[in-house]
Amino acid sequence: MDQTFFVQRKMKHADYFVYKALQEHPMQGIPKIYDVQIEEEWLVITEEFIQADTLAEILPFSEKEGACGQILGLL
């Protein structure tokens, strides 16, 4: 049985239009955005939860700074 899990995030300093664009034009490697709403001063985003290791778990601390440039180059 396939189960889909969701994450709902509330942020004060986020760009509504960026998240709407991601919702309308999904990108591989970025969680799917299901809903974007403004509630009072909060931006509320409902997105796909992806079960995976974090970068902190994958990369030793000394490699993180160098890997950031490589990761940004992939986007």
C-alpha cells in the first residue's frame, strides 16, 4: 500500500509567488507543493514529505561547505 505523507510549514518571511511557481511547475528533487495559502501574516505551505537521509547525515562536517557549491550547481 502506497502512503503519501505531507508536511505543513508556516513561515513569516517567505515569498508566496516563489512557492506558487513551484506548485505550478514542479521540479525533480524538490518536494511537490500541494497548497500555498496566506493566513494573517503567515505563509502556510503544504508539501510532500520525502523520507530520506539529510545532508547532515550524509556528509561529514568538514565536507559540508565544499559540497554546498556542488549541490547548488546541480539545481
